[in-house]
Amino acid sequence: MTKEKVTLSKSARLITWIVIPILIVFGLLIPLRDFMHSPSTGMQALFGCVILIILLSLVSILVYAPKEIALDDTSLTLTKGAGTLRIPYSDMEEVRMYDPRNTGNIRVFGIGGVCGYIGRFYNRDIGYYTSYVGDYEQAFFIRTRKGKKYLLSCEHAEKIAEKLKARIAG
């Protein structure tokens, strides 16, 4: 079994280290203080909604954040904060390295830098795809026989992509 960690690019690490504390302070602590000291139930409901939205956002970031990619005898497994994504080799049709100079990734729904680039994206060359990328310099593309498209990243991505190509070719 081959395992590789998903690492964040410098910009994704910087965004994460800036945004998470801001969300905690301005999205949780201040509204929580105001919730506790608010005289009206309407204001308490408003602050409660803000707190709930921020908590759900933080949890979803941590749940979907990619952690590790593993190759076993039958499939690629992406381990996320909670849960896994499993893509059998028999379902893979195309595997190739992603060109990080390929600009124009449009985030349709997801996260653009906090704990990675996660979610649904669009690119003129690829089309719509699901991204679990920590660093675009380490990214590779997978298209399945059913037409699903994934952009994943990990350390030693070229080695992983070559192993995947060998598995689907033979």
C-alpha cells in the first residue's frame, strides 16, 4: 500500500492561518458575547443564527479537508477530515498531472484556500470537477468512466499518477 500526505501550498496555509482566527473571533466569540448580553430575543435569535452559520462552516471545512491519499490493490482512497472518497482503478479512464499554470479555475461551490481548495470548480480545459487540492503544484486529474472528474493533490503526486496510469493500463 502506498500512502502520501496532502500538504497545503504556502498561500493556502497563509489563508488558513488568517481566516480561521478571524472566523473564531468575529464569527463566534463576539456574537456569543452579544448573544449572552442581548436584551431582546430577536437580537439573540440573530446572533444565534450567525453563530450557527459560522460553526457549520468551520465543521464543513474540517470534514471535507483532504488529509491523505492511499493506493491499495483495487482503488485510490482519499482520506478527508471525516470520511473517505474511494475510486476503484477499474472506474478510472484517464489520469494525468495537472498543469499549475492552467489558470481560470472558477469556484462554483466550495472553499478557495482555507485548508485547501475543496468543492465544485469549473475550468475551461477540464469542465466541471470536484477538487480536493492542498497545493496545485502537486495536483493530478482523474476522469472516471462514468464521467466524474476529480482534481486531487498529495506529496509525490507524479509518482502516484504514474502508478495510477500503470494500474488502469494493465
